[in-house]
Amino acid sequence: MAAAAWPLSAIAGFLPTSLSLTLLVTTLVVVLVLGAAAVFFEHIRKIGCMHSLERSAVSDAFFEDPNSLKKVPCPSIFDPPEKYISLIVPAYNEEHRLPEALTETLNYLKRRSAADKAFSYEVLIVDDGSTDYTSKVAFNFVKQHKIDNVRVLLLGKNHGKGEAVRKGMLHSRGELLLMLDADGATKVTDLEKLEDQVHALAKKVKSSTGASTSSSQKLSDVEIAVFGSRAHLEKQALATRKWYRNFLMKGFHLVVLLTAGSGIRDTQCGFKMFTRAAARKLFTNIRLKRWCFDVEIVYLCKHLRIPMVEVSVNWTEIPGSKVRMTSILHMVFELLLIKVGYGLGIWKIYS
């Protein structure tokens, strides 16, 4: 009975030195692994709790009109659409790349609007806590094009691209919602490729639901996601990148495949279009705020049975990328969050 109460050090005294050291190291490793696992699961739980609070919170966000100096209340993704298309541009320290991209985008939208009176648009720039003059550049475009066409949403502090896109989507007014990067790497005219696929898929969905509902169902009510893709440029990219970058990217793509499954070859292209109904479901469910929210979107599309298709787009490498080699590690960590959070049911998917 007394022996059972002996401390571990007393028991270790009867063991060989090498075995005692092995026991000690093994014990430390087990404690560290269990501790890391506890921290990891607590992190997942906190993300879930934060998401629940964000879903139930009433938004007090607003747009600033630099012309009238009035505050314009933010619309909600649950409101009926007021525009044909919304373009959501996440921006973090983009004072140098943003002007050219916005000028090209707005010139294109104005041409389409002049040629087709039914074509109405808005560009929503989401400043993700920039520390440079990004907001000043963005507000200059609001002054030129009026707040009905160009709006700026200030997040105050840096949250990540995923959160900037999410906030923009939830406060947009379009039947169609397009996310595009602030660097202009993909030509804005390529939105027509995605737009054509949305309309083609919408016709299929409507015809499959029957004539009685298809005539009354609006485009904004059909759930569709279309992803711009650079997969057709992969061979060229492999030839120009350093070997270790190719190795890391191949490894990342493998982890993406294991996390979200097959179907979309290029999950990370920053050019994606959603119908209003699809955006409503996806961006009220999304949890990740930084790198791998794109993969989470693919995962959610599959589980919510939202039709998705991949379309090749033109893409040009623009200097000033914020992706670093260390970002790959962060991406892999976020992919693990997706797999565990949803796989174990810690994160609920709301339909």
C-alpha cells in the first residue's frame, strides 16, 4: 500500500539510468503534445464562439460620404438587391497599386453602364486597417464617382483578407457579387466570363426546378459560385519559379486536396463571383479571416450543395505581393483548422 504512494523519483531510482531518461523524455513529450492539442482545440472553440457572436450581432457599420460628410448606413446581404453587380476589393496598404486597378475597373463599368441601362454597379473597397494612404486614395474615387457607385468600408485594424472580403460581401447590394484583388492582376473584363457561367448555370438550375418556379425565380435567388482560375498557367509558373517554391506550392495543393477535396484546381485565385443567395449562405458561415478562406468557401459550397464551376482567366504577376514563404505555414495551419473544426462538428454549418 505504501509503495503505491512512492513518488516517481523513488521508482526511477530502481530503473537503469538510460531507462529513467527515456521515461522522463517520453513523459515530457506526452505532456507537451497534450498541452498543444488542448491549446489547438481551445483556439478552434474560440473561433466558433466568435462566429456565433458575429452572426447574432447587429451591425453598426456605415459608409462615409466625403462629398456630403454624411454617414450612409450599410446595407445587409439579407436585403433585396439594389444593383446588378457589386465588386468587392479588399485592400491592405495598397496606396500604390490601387489607383491603376480602380481606374481601369471603373472605366469598364461606366462603359457597360452607358451601353446597357439595366447594368448598375457598385465598387466596395474594404480597407483592412491599412497604415499607409490607402483610405485616402479610395475616398478620392468616392469623390469622383459618388457614393452610390463607389463606397469605402474601414475596418479600423488589420484582420486579414478573408475578413475584408466577408465584410464587403455582407454589406453589398448586388445581384451578383465579385471579389477581386486590389492589384489588378486579373483584368476586370474577365468578369464577363464568370458572369456568362453564372447565367448558364442559373438556366440549368431553373429548368431542373420546374417551369412553375423558374419564371418567378430571380438570378439573385439562385445559389451559384464561379471561381476564376490560373490553373492553365501552371506549366509556365513552374518553369519560372524557384524549385523550393514549386515544392512548397505542390505540397500546399496536396493539403488543400485532402482538406476540401477535388473539383477546383486553383482555390487561391482572387477573382470569384457569387449570386446573392450563395454569398448569403457562404459568408454568414465562413470562419477563417486570413489566407485560406478561399479553401473554406470551396468546402462550404460542397457541404451546402452550391453549384460551383472553375473558369480560366487572364492573370499577370504584379510586384508587391504580400505572400511570404512563412505564409505557407500559416496556410497549412488554417487548413488543419478547417479539417478539424468542421470534421469534428465543432463548427456548425448553417443552411
